[in-house]
Amino acid sequence: MPKSNVFKVKEFLGPIIVGLVAIFLKLPFTSQGFFAFTYDQGRDFLKVAQIIYDGKIMLIGPTTGLPGVFYGPWWYYFLSPLLYLSGGNPQKVAIFFGFLGVATVIGIYLLIRYLTDNLFLSICFGIVAAMSASWMLGPTLIWNPSLAPMLMIFLIFIISKIFTSPKPIYYFMLGLVTLLIADSSAFFGSALILSLVISSLIVRGNFLRKEFILTVAGAILVLSPRILFDVRHNFLITKAIGAYLATPKIYGEQLSFIPRFIQRLDLFFGFFSWSIARGNKIIALFIIILSIIFIFILFKNKKSFLKLKGDKLLIFLSLLVVFLFIGFTLFRDRVWDHYLVGLPVILIVILAKIINTTYLLKNSKYLLNIFIVLLVIINFNKQLISPFKITWLGGGSDYRNQKMVMDYISGQNPQNYSIYAYSPAIFDYPFDYLIYWYQKRGLIQKPRDSEKLIYLIIRDDDKHTYLTRGWYGDKTKDKTTLLDRKEFPGQLILEKHLKND
């Protein structure tokens, strides 16, 4: 086989291997209905249905968790064609996100391949990302943070191009992609923007140029719907952000600086260990120590030192991690895991670049290859042995079990009835959407309030909370007769009542 053809085959080999591993790990669960369909998904699907079927224009998206501060509408518009093409079917949308997880893993492979030009290293790190215990390296959940890892891959690629081949389009894309990341995860995005600005001032390179105005233009494009909303609503968002900055409210545990510093250090270290060592902190610590040794040896080798010193992207990404850490340490409230959704991509790229530079050392290739293979073995996911074998019945928030409830109701073909759903979250948007979807497909008659026939959908818990609170009594206060009671997996209960005359 000619050498050029061999090269082409090798280039296809990487994505195929990495993609197959990712497919066997990302798709079996979603294809069988085992995916989260919770408060966020139900709320978003109802909003997107308004866009598709009611023609409603959205200028803002979901709330960020801060009163009066919203995401942009881009998440809703991203979901809209998916929901439309799927006929409103959550499982088909979930399968798309399963493939998004696969694409994210392949994207990590392609990025490392581009940055290192090392096929073996790229394949192994792609497999590690596919098998990683961190959901953030191949997210399949139907929520806006799932977009952040893929956007981080694009962002790192854009930054690398600004260092090597600065063109106006890359500056524009820098602002566009960074703000889209902030629209996927507001807290991570805010810290990322500040970290990017500070790192750019330190590394400089090709950042401080007149083309930076294009970066601002890209950012404003993403912000424009919210700016319009803000102007129309008396600067609601601006005032809310100002009020928070003036007097930040702490909703979680309040820690002084030193305990918070230690907690954030453990958090970042935990992210690294779950990303690269299946949560084993001893192995993760060993990898970090080994990486520091690699760097120390590289500094003592003139050729590799010059390469390391000239690797502005590696320095830039390392600075990003440092300033992200500082930002989240200064942030006094609780940091949820998804606040750092883009961090694992940065960490795995940094580690890959350090190892790739170490290949320059004399007689290092053999030992490094053993080390990389060990990383793959450490991260081996046992699900690969039997990917479609699922013995777990799922929880109350799994779509599979919620659909069983709705199928049971539609199978009875009720007429002139009411449905009420109990959830600890108070608003049960998932069942609200499923009722809407089943009714729109003609599988059930639209339920109405205050009918004699009542269906109660109950998300139970071990303490049977619903029986000790006012909700259950309120719905049966007219002395109803219990006609039927059925339990479903995930502690979901369906009761059928008839009001007494």
C-alpha cells in the first residue's frame, strides 16, 4: 500500500476507534429510556413547544439561579429543531444528545491530534475521555451545560489559531464562542471571561491587537437578545446584576478564605481525578507529580526547554486553570459541580501537551507509551464488556419510568378527568410536558380541573412524605373513593380517584 494511502487509513483509524468506544458507553442507556427528565428538561421542553407551535419569540432563556438574571435564548433555539424533528419525543432528543456526547469525545481526540500531531497519544487520550468517569468529557444530559465541553474544544482550537495564524474570523469567533459558553454555564462562563482577559494580558502574543474589536462584536451578537429584553423591561437584568455585585447573597455554607481555599483545591483536584483516574485521588496525585517531574526534566533539556517555553497555548491554558481557581476561591457561595463544566477539557489537553513535549527527551518514548497505556487501563469502563445489559430499573426522574405512567393512563382512555402531579420540587414540569405531548398526539383527552375522575401522579420517597403533607389531602378533600393504585419503578405511584357526590 502506498505511503500516502497508509497515512489516510491511519487518520481514519483514530476517530473510528474513539467513536466506537464512545458509542458503546454513551448510547445504550439513552436508547432504552434511561436518561434524566427532570425539572429543567420539562421546563425547557414546554418553552420550546411555545416557540415551535405558538410562534413565540424568546429574548431570554432559563434563569441563572440569580433573581432577575437570565441566560440568553440560544439554548431554546438550539433545542427547537430537535424537538420539532423528533415530533416532541424526549427520547429521540436524548439520543441526539447521546451522539453529542460521542461527538464531544471525538472532538477531544481531534483537538489533541491537531495540537500534538501524535496519533497514538491522541487515540489513547480520546479513549480515556470516552471511558472517563467525568460526565463532562462526553455529556449526554439534555440541558444547556452539555454544550459547554464541545464549545470549549472550539475555544481552545480558536485560541491556538490566534497564536499561530491570527485572522479576523478567529477574533470574532473568540467572542462568540466564549459568550455561548457563558450561556451554557453562567458561573463557569463568567469566571472564564475574566480568566481569558487576564491571561491575554499576561501572555499577550497576538491578543492585544486592533482585531480585538471583532471579539467584542462576537460577544455583543450573543448578548443582543438580552440587551433588547433589558431595554424593554427597564434594565431588569442590569439592576439585578448590580444589586448582586453590591450585596452578594450567600445561599450555601459560608466559609472563611482558608477553608474555602482548601475546599476549592480539593474540588479542582477531584475534577482532575474523575477525569483521568476514575476518581482515584492517589493515582491522580501520582500523575500530577509525574507531570511536574516531566516539566522539571524538560527545563534541564535545552531543546525541550525552548519548545516548552515557546508553547504559548500550554502556558495560556495553565494560566486559565490558575485564574479559574482564583475566581472560584474568591466566589464565596457554594460551587456546584456543573459550575466547572468546561474544566475537564482544559485539564486533559494540558496533560496531553505536557506528555507530548516529553517525547522530545532521549529514550523517553518507550516509557511514555507504557504510561499512556496504563492511563487507558486505569480508566477502563466495565460497561464495555456488556454495554446493552442494564439491570437497574431507574429512578423517578428517569424518562422510561415516567413514560410507563403516561402509557398506563392513556391505555385507560379516560374522559372528563383531572391530573395532578406531586413532586418535592413543587412544579412537576416533566409530567406537565408529557401530558401536553400525549394530548397533542391525540393519545389522551386534554385533562381539566375539578373533574370527578382524578389521577394523582406521586413521586414518592422512603418516608412517604406525600401522605404527611397537605397536597394529598387537598386533592382528596371532597372524600374521594380510591378506584385504583399502581406502583411503577423509581417510587412513582399512580392513584385513580372518584369524587363522591
